[in-house]
Amino acid sequence: MRLRVRMLVVLLPALLGRAGAARADEPFAVPASGPPLAVNALIYEDESKSAAGAVALELLFPGLGSVYAEDQPGALITWGLVAGGFAAVLVGASQVHIYGPDGPEPPPTRETTSPFAFPLIIGGAAVAIYGRVYGLQNAAGAAARYNTALRTSLCLAPFVTSDTGGITAGGRF
């Protein structure tokens, strides 16, 4: 907490001076109510979600990155696709009957492999893989959508300006 207060005391005048100098020619939009924009910027830094963190959590466990980015419908879709795919693979694998020199003795009435076994296995694997890919993509997109909504609710409008080092992106503080 002391570090944040110290950073606020040191960085706030520099941020205000730089932002004021860079945008002095434009009118300054002040929100109708709420805390000052500098405080909103600090709130944004604390509350924003990392897209890389969401993807890392999604790699750790399917749907966890979407939950972190506060996109519960995306997590439910991911869980449904992965669980449905694994269920189809298990049902398909249960329909395969292998008898021979390495397998068990065939029963008195010969059981045959179902014609749906291999399509279920292949289709289920494809659905489960698609669920993982969807989860990774959705986690990154959900973090970006969350950050955009947070930035908008805090009245932090991004802008692009030219600097001596090239083009930079920033926010109005």
C-alpha cells in the first residue's frame, strides 16, 4: 500500500504534466460525476485483466481463463464442448470390440464393433480439440472486452499521438 501511495505521489504530477502538454490544444472532457481521471487510471490499472494471464489460466484448466476475464457464458461453452467431446470419445471407445491373439477370448455369441464407434471417436476428439481452441481464443477476447468496458465506464478514452520515438498510445489522465 505504501508503494502505491509513493508511486501516486511521484508519478501523478509527471503524468498530469505530460498529458496536459501533449493535449493542451484539445478541450478536456470531464466526467459529470465520479472520481478524477487520474484516480480512474489507477483504478483501471488495478482492475484490468491480463490477456496473457487469461490464456495461461485457460491452458491450465479449460474455462478458467474465461472465468478470470468474467465471461461465464464463454466458460460454459468451453466446458460443454470439451466434456461433450470426451463423452463422445468414451462412448465410441466402448463400442469397439477387439478379439484376437492379444485380446480376450471371444464370447460364445460374437460381438462386433459398432459402425458408429470410429466416427464417434474421431468426431468427439475433434469437438474436444475445438473446445480447447475456442477456450483459448475466448479467454483472450474476453479479457480485451472486459478491459474495454472498464475503460469506458471509467471515462478513460484512448488516443494515439505522434512522439519523437514514433507513434505512442496513451490515455487521457
